[in-house]
Amino acid sequence: MHRGHIEVDQEAINRDAIVELAKSTHRPVPVVKRVYDEQFARLRSEARITDYLVLFASRRTRDVLNGRAV
């Protein structure tokens, strides 16, 4: 099954965000990916507008990794 161009782009954008968060928080990529995926899925399930999901998921991931309540 062929995935759409937009879906592939979103995966690349998410992957880039995860790698950047891992670098900036000094955490392993698998740990950051797990937290990011959880936050992104939670936000996406409730979102009517998805333009800023990566930004919000990144911010929430950083907060979780730094021990701040989300």
C-alpha cells in the first residue's frame, strides 16, 4: 500500500522534531520518541486544526522530559 505524500512528510517532520528534542534535552532518541509519540497522539485526537501539532507536541515533550506537569 502506497502512503500519501503528506503522511510521509509528517513522519519526516516528526522525526526531525524528535532528533532535535533529543539533542537539546540530552536524552536518548528512543525515550524522546516514546514521549513525543504519546503527546502527539493525544493532541491529534482532540485537534480540529493541525497546523501547530508539532510545536505543541514538542513543547509538551520537553515539559515531560524536564519533569514539569503537562
